[in-house]
Amino acid sequence: MNVLWIYAHPDPASLNGALRDEGVTTLRDLGHDVRESDLYAMRWNPIVDEIATVPEDVRIEHEKLGWADTVIVQFPLWWADTPAILKGWFDRVFVQGYGYDYRDETGHTLRYGNGVLAGKRAMVIVTAGAHEDSLGPRGAHGSLDDLLFNVQHATLFYTGMTVLPPLKVTGTTRMPPERFDCVVEQLRKRLHSLETTDPLPYRTQDGGDYDRRLVLLPKVAPGQTGYGAHLTA
Amino acid sequence: MNVLWIYAHPDPASLNGALRDEGVTTLRDLGHDVRESDLYAMRWNPIVDEIATVPEDVRIEHEKLGWADTVIVQFPLWWADTPAILKGWFDRVFVQGYGYDYRDETGHTLRYGNGVLAGKRAMVIVTAGAHEDSLGPRGAHGSLDDLLFNVQHATLFYTGMTVLPPLKVTGTTRMPPERFDCVVEQLRKRLHSLETTDPLPYRTQDGGDYDRRLVLLPKVAPGQTGYGAHLTA
């Protein structure tokens, strides 16, 4: 398998750095090929400008994505969201005609389950200083699953990728060594089962659940609102 | 009133640029003082590094925030989220001991309705290419109110600001001139009523609705989950 590991933490000696190292080693030990987009190490430029042509650094990322079967997106949660450098990877790499406005020969826009990255799998690995309860369904920070909707549904799934359940590492402000060992074990398990894990059951644009304005049909999850309505289970 | 207008669009000749110009003129005509953080014009550096001291550009933003009574945050919705340059304004300006880990003399962390920016008002102005239905409660992109939770609740309200309902301008991909006039009128109305508009009724950390782990008490919005549970109405 060809795996692209996108990584957005400034400090290689951090928890995130350790997990990235463990993850890449695990995948290589399993016989997979791994390439990395280590955004801080690459000094990735996250700022969209008004230039119409596709710059060389973006073209390289397109080539990596084309090569990959599976994409890992790893980041620490900052202000309930991705770090700016990662947001700017999405902003710049997913250009018009590629990430969005990607059309078939009839002019139909492919998105939400189909698109330029169709057939590839994606998995988010996220760390958060806040503890699990405060990021739970009734936690003040909002549920971590809801906070990941913009990345997982509106970005990764939008471009056609199949999205696996995220690996969520919470409460990282205080992490005793035995907990770290446990997190590494979870990570290895998830990487061993990358090819077999059931993805998040998002509804696809063209699966008959949405109308032409991208609104759920009345018969689908009747009366339900919120992000959960976009999952079949 | 002292108003800080934070603006995150690359093109001054865009719809966003026009709304910013109209907004700043309106406020000055009303007799308010306006300062701007035009992030593209400032060539704002959005990338957090590992340097421990507060850099000069961040210190200047702290000074502006200290001066302001009201903060406007204007951006186009990109990938269901803020542009990277704005995300990196939050990432870098809201440093530890200021934006988070802001404590009173007893060591109690002030956040969610109290904090370094307590007493100030904030309002988001967001534009989105997608039309209103697809950003509604059952729209595929997720409801725009939900998508703004990370900025409005987890960031602006977290640091102590009172958050006014956002001005949402959707369907900007096709905007006829008469619609633009209507949007400008909405903007002017919202700016005229900045001091009197009722804020979003978010529950405060210390208002008796959350336990010590920042989870809603069982008696509060019983059984309810999702972002809506953090509003009193």
C-alpha cells in the first residue's frame, strides 16, 4: 500500500512527533511504502494568493496524493480546529477543478463520496490537550467528532476519499508513560487494520439521500438536524 | 466606541473587500474609531513556532485588542472553515496566559464568558459561495451556525468576549447587484445596532451549568447533545 502521511506539528520531539515516528515505522514494517508531507519541516506556505497557475509546491502535493492509496492526516487540535499550516495545506492543494468544481464529462460536479481522490482512504489522527469528557457529547468544547466534521466530511469526504474513524488522543496535557504506551498500541492496531476498517458511513451526494440543492430529502433521517444526519448509522 | 476590524481576504476588489470598505465607512460615519487588522495587507505570519517570547507582531495585536470595545471578524468560508491566515491569527495571538490558561489570583482558569477579553463584543461576518439551503440544518455542508462554533464559541467566547449573532452572506458565487445592495443594507443595520444587539446566549463556565470537568450538569438541557446544548435558548 502507498501511504501519504501529512503531519502538522512544529516540534519533532513532541508527543505528535513520537506518534508520527511510531506510525511511519509500523507501516514500513508492514511492507507499505510511506511518503510524508511534514508541513513544518517543508516550511509549507499556507497562504492562498490570487495567482491563477498551480505553483510547483502544490503540484508536488497533487503528485503525492495521486500516488497514495491511503492518506493519514495528523495534527494537534488548536482552538478546536486544525493548525493554520494544515488548514493552508487544504486551502492551497485543493484548488478549483481539483479539490472543488471537479466535474465529469457531463458537467456534473463530483463531491461527497466522489471526486479527484475517489477510491483512496483517509484517517485523521488528532491529539488534544483537553480531556475526553470536555470534548464529549455534552462537553463545553463541543464533541471532538463534531469538531472534526469540517476536516473529515467537508474536506476529505468532499474530495472523494473514504474516511475511516479517527484516532483521538485526548488529555495530552498530562500523559504518564504507561498511557503513552497504550496510545502507541492503539495507533499500531489502527495502522494494521487500515485496509479492513469500516469507514464512517457518510451519505454520498449521488446516493439518493440529497436533493439537487444538497439538502437531505424529507424521508431521510426525518426531522433530524446536525452533523449526525449525514451518517447512515 | 473603539472597533477592531479583522479582515482575511486576499483581494481588496472582492465582495469581502467591498463589505469591509462599507463597514468601516459606516462605523466612522457613526462616530466610532476603527482600527484594522487586514491580515493579507499586513502579510500576517500565521505559523506558530516554538519560540517562547511574545513576538512584536503579536504584541501589537494584543495592544489593538486591549484598545477595542468591539471586534469584527470577517472572512470567506473556505473548506467549511476560516482561511489559514485567520486561523493563524488566533493560533499566534491567543498565546498561553492570554488566550488560554488565563487565571485569576486564586489560580482558577477564566474562560467561556470570562477571560482576558471580557467585556468586549465580537461579531463574525462570513461569506460563503454555497447557497443557504446547503448550509442549513439539513444541508450537506453542515449548518453554517454549527460550522462557526469553533470560532464563535471555542475561540471568541472562550477568551471572554460576548458574541453577537453572525452576519451570514451565502450564495456569493452568483450575486446580482440588487442582492449586493441588500447585503450592504443588512451590514449597515448590524453595525448601527452593535451596542444593543442581544448576544448569543452561550452558557458561561462559572454560571452553574457545567461541572468541574466542563461537562453540562445532568439537569441542564437534559439528554441534549451537540452544540445547541451550550445555548440557554
